[in-house]
Amino acid sequence: MVQMLCRVWGVGMLSILALTTSNIILTLRLMQGRGMGGCEGGNSGSAVIPQSVPRSWTSALSSYNQSEYLAFLRAASVNTSASRVSGMVVAAGDFQVDKGRGRWDARRTYKIHDSVFTGPRYQPLTEELPICLATQTSVDRLFWLAQVARYWAASMSVAVFTPDVEYGIARAYLTYLVACFPFLGEKATFHFVYPKGHLPKDLPIVIDQLQDRCDQPLAVLKELLKKRDPKMLVWRERMPYPQNVVRNVARKNCQTEWVFLVDVDIVPIPALSHDLSLFLLSKTAKNCKKCAFVVPTYEVDERASLPMNRSTLMNLAARGRARPFHQKVFLHNQHATNFSRWEAREKEHPGERQVSISHPVTTFEFFYEPFYVARDDTPPHDERFLGYGFTRNTQVYEMHVSGYTFHVLSPIFTLHWGMQVKRSRPAWREKQNNVNRRLFEGFKKEVFARYGKDPLNMMATRKPQRPAKVPQPRPQARKA
């Protein structure tokens, strides 16, 4: 009997240890650990990175060494005891919409609610700095926001797609995020978008013991996503994500002259907003009326440390732990940036600190999709393109046709955690891409009519025709 009780006690202790380890591992899915103080905020881009902790936040997913990650959190100044909410207050009406209000998109397909929450520092920052970061996301990727906001010190505008019960999930999780990570909540404004066929549904969600869960952002989100029942997921997974609708919402809610439009998983490096602001106030930027300034983006191995500067990034690239974004997945996506020329500046100008133009984009390609900074007078993203394919590149193409020039900035960059590899596309994604390819036939004609230009000779191209079947000779009967 005693032996049986000891076995039960041992199994129980192992379960507790496993749960504790799991929570620690999930913590690092959101935190780079570079001064991200759990629930403690701060915008400083000059946080000291502990050199004794080389592992990145996502590398935790492949490790079960509890002692290692407790040490990692402590070295990164993350509170490993019960966290305390920092005092960012979310009022009762925040992150809440009135379905009878809001505004429609141009096709009356999506309802838009601007500024469902605005942090106290958002407006002052729009007056202090000339740039705003605009991004968009669905609820399942909201955990990236703390990564994006950690070192970005300027204002942020975030559009969130919230159909059906995902509205209730977004309300609960964003309330949690801005309470636990004030460096996000204090400088951001949020907007909700949902389709007319799936109106927002609230959920009576309370995140239990919020004050003790600020170090579990991914675990909290995973729990909330379980509120979506299987019936809802059937139509939700097939629903085209209105990327260009939410991009336009995020961008147009920036109040600054310059907008940096990025995807939600593109992470700024420390001091990027400050360095960009100095450049945008220079004569070079002010005198260029139709310029888009490209910020190069690199994929970085999840096991690597956060590269603070180009020199560190090039060291990672030399060891195969960093490379240009989408280089292996879809080369044409970023190829026109000319990363080789950008990287060569490290030898030509070692230790370069001040932002300047490295080189212009001279070989423009139709599928070019850079992350760029531009004034808020660029053409909008065409909202007929839904889901995947022809969403970002069509807007960049129209900029090119209308006379914008693209200039690559040095030595700054952004990063995407993880080295991407080619995977087979699901059938629904390929279907969306084919629909958008057909829609492009009308779009390119409109662009030509609007500007009277066709620099890529798109009007001469036609959809590829299937090759005619060549009749095969009948096999002759064999002679006996």
C-alpha cells in the first residue's frame, strides 16, 4: 500500500514538473528575452542583452531543460515568480463594438470599427515621431504583437479580423496583452474588422488569475482559441482572409506623415524607429516626393540570438543561420532588393550607424513585395484580392506604374524568426490564388487606364493557354 502511494505521489510530482516546464517553454514563444520584462514595460531600444544566454525565445519549443530556461528568464530580467499586472487600465468599453455603428468597406462586405482601443501614448507619439508602424492580423497570430512592439518606440496601428466568436476571443486576449505588456498597449491603437455574414459574438471569457499569467502569453491564447467549436472552424478555415481590407484599415489609422507597413510576424530590431525617424527628417527623405524606402528583411534561425546590428546579422548569415526573407520559398518576393549589394556595405562601411540609402531598386519585378516606409499618399491595397496571392505585390506594382521609386536603406533591417522551407500548398490556398489571378486581368487594365503606362508590358501578356493535344498515331497491329 505504501509503495502504491509512493508511485502515485511520484506520478503527481512528475505531472506538476511537466506542466511547470511546459509553461516556461510557452513563455519564450513570445519573448526574445532581451529585456522584455514579463509584465514590466519599457520602450528603450538600448536594453542590455545578456551574452551568457545565446538561445532565442522560439528555441524553447525543442527543449525540456527546466533549469536552463529558468536561467534564461532570469538573465533576461523576466520575473520568474508570480507576475504583477503593471497598472495599464482597460476600461469597460474598450475593445467593444456597437454593431449598429462602424463603417463599411467600399463593397459593403466588411464592417470596420476604428480605434476600439487607443493607448495613452499613441497620440503624443504621433506628434513626437514622424513614423507609425501599421500591421494586421487574425486572432490566432495576436501573440506576435508583443514581439513587434518590444523595441518599436513609435506609434502603432493594428487591424484585427474578428468574425463570429473570434471577436470575443480578441477582446479577452487583447485586454490581457495590454495589461501584461504595457509597452504594447500604451502606444497602439486597435481596429476590428468582420464580414457582414459573420457578425461579432461576445463570449463570457475571464482569464483566470491574470496577475499570475503574464508569463504565459501563448498558453493563454491557445486556451482562448478552444472556444471556437468544430462547426465554426469548418467555414472559418475556408474563409478568405481579407488581407488588403485590414491593411488599408491599419494604414489609414496612422496619423503620421510616414507609414511602415509590415506583416505581424516581422520583428523590428532595437532602435529601428529612432533611426528611421532621424532619416525621415533629413533632406534626402523630405526632398523625395514619390519615394518608398525599403527595409531589408531576413529570416533568422530560431536558435540564434537577436541580431542587434548588420555585423551580427552577417555573422549569422555566414554560418547559415540567417538569409534574405523568402529566399528559399519564393525568390521573386524580395529579389529586387539586391541583398548582395546591401551586404557588401558591411565591408565598405564597417560599423555604419546612421541610416542612409544603400542603393535604388533598379530591376523591378512584378512579384516584388518589400516591406517599405512611404508617405501615406501611396495607392491603397486593392480590396478585390482576398486570401492568398496578388495582395501585396499588386499594390507595389501600382506604385511602380504611378512613378514611385524604391530605395534600399542601410544598415537597418527587420527579421522573421525561423528559416522558411517550401511546403505543398493546401487546395484552398491554391484556389484563392487562382481566383486572384483571374481578377488581376481586370486590375491591370484599370491601372493602365489610370496612368497610361505599362512599364512591365503587362497588357501584352495573356493567361497561359493549355497546349493543344497532339493526336497520337494508332499502334499498328502486329503481324502474325
